[in-house]
Amino acid sequence: MFNVKVFFFCLIYIHLIFCLSSDCISNVYVNYDYYCCGNCENDVSTPTTFGINLVGGGDVPDEAFNWMINLSGGGDFVAIKSGSGDEYYAEHIYGLGGTNKVELFILNNLEASFELKVLESVKNAESLFFTGGDQWRYYSYFKGTPLQEAFLSVYDKIPVGGTSAGLASFGKVIFSAQFNTVYSDEALNDPYNKYMTFGVDFLNTLPFLDNTITDSHFEQRDRMGRLIGFVSRMIQDSYVTYLPSSFVKNNTIYSDYGAKGIGINEDTAILIDENGIADITTVNPDGSGSAFFIYLNELPIDCYPGSKLSTPAIPVLKISGNSTQIFDFNTWQYLGEDPLHYSLTVERGVIKSSQKGNKIY
């Protein structure tokens, strides 16, 4: 039986989709693919405020994108992706409203980092976001190129962000994934295995992320073990400096010293404002939208090629849900009430937790 209401609803839906897509253009070039939604022929210049959006992969909360759009003053939003992809980010972010245009560049090779259109858009961006993709491609396509220089010309003046592989690009030290990913058991059983590859000062050091390494898909892919391996290598290989134990009192965290790790669950974002004060937002308020902060300020007990990792107690802070002004990156301190604090120790490649039931997360 023909349903008139359903028929007209479908017509309206198709019309809306057509109107959205009519605001967007796409072009495929040899070195990159290009998508744009909005006023693609016009650049604007708007007042901007610095901020960092750290996303743990999965669905990026709309609140996180809206936060960046507000800090951008409604200017031009540029998204970068390494590896294959589609126009999702351009259409979705523009559909949230408030931007002049959203451009998405999918980098196909190193030569894309020398393309004039890519460089001009990054230099003129009022907001810049690194999507998921391939971490090694980000590192090898950016490091030492004009695209890295373009990013460094604006990164501390505008809101920037990243998710998944894009998130891994932030921090003083990054896991570069040159030989593919590394799993927690591999990092714990040999912290110098061939997959444990690092880069330093890739995107320079973003404000508030000095001495820090980031990781995504955290609980979902059981990455606590490898994050502990990361911070252990940061200390052992002198990527960061640490204080002698005689200077450390009552487990005090010294934000300028030691190795700091941030692990963020999927569908969750940490939003750091220009003063270093962070919010957490997630599309999963059931408790799975969490972020973990770990800190190591002394040499691992055993961290050598071919050996199983052993560490002293590493303090862990877990925050979850949707909260504002919850963490201070200047002092690496939690600002809320009743936080979940516990410690993890690694003994010959096995994680021991101070939590009941030996819970790691």
C-alpha cells in the first residue's frame, strides 16, 4: 500500500542530502585527494584561540569539534589524513555549522607535503585536525618537509587536534609505528623489540605536552602495557630527563621532569584550553569514555634489549565521563573530586595493579 507520508518524508530526506552535497566539492590529484564543503573559493581570517583536542579514536564527539570551531572564530577548518579515506570529515564538520569552510586533504605520498595548495590551506587555517590513518605515513610525510614548516607556523595560535594515528603525532615523543603497530605483550616482554620505534619533536612540542607520549583506542585494544613500555623507553633512552630519587618527595609529580603518558579510550576527547586546563567529553557516558594519565620519574628496574620489562610503581589517574576543568596540564594534577588513583608495577613483563582484583584499567 502506497504511504503518502513516507513518500514525502523520503523526498525531504533526499533533498536535504542533495543540498548538503551541493555545498561540497571533491578532486583527486596524483599526490593527494581533496574535499571541501562550504565557501571553498573564499578564505577568511578570524580571531583564533589556541587549544588542543586529543581524541582516542572511534567516533569524535561533536562537542570536541564544536569546541574547536568556537576557538577558530568560525574560520577555515582544515583536516589532514594519511592514507586512504573519504569525505566524511569535510561533510560532518561542516554540517555542524559555524565554519566558513572545511577542507580535507588525504595525503597519498611524500610529494603531497610539497604541494602549494596543501601548504597554503594549512598556513591559512583557523583550525587544524589530524584524522586517523597511518602513523608512519604522518611521520615520514611531514618530518623535514614544507608541510611540517607550515604546521609549525600556526600550531600555537589556533585550535589543533588529532584522533587515533593523528593523536599519536602529538607529544614530545611519538610512537612512529615504522614497522607496524606494537602490542602490549610485545612491549612488556621486550621493550626493545623491532616494533618499538619512536620519533622526537615531530610537530615540535605542543604547549603542555612536553615530556609526553599519547596513545589511543586504549582499553579497547588493551594498550596499557605498551604505554608503560613507551614511558620506560623515554626514561631509559634519555628522551626526557628525570630527577634523582633524593630530590623526589612523597611521590610528588614534577611536571618538567619524568615521562608522562596519556591513553584515551575510543569516542572520548580531552580538550586543553590556552591555559592548560582540560575538559573531558565522550559520547559514551556509561563509564567507557575514559582517559588515563601515567607518570614515571625514575629509571626502570630492567629495560634492555631482549629482557622482560620491570618497573617501579607507576601512578595512574583515570578520569571518565563528561566534565569541565578536570585536569591541569601545567602541574599534571587532577582538579575534580574523588578521582580513581592507583599504581601499576611491572615484574618481568607482568603488570601488577594496586586495584582490587589486579584490575589494570
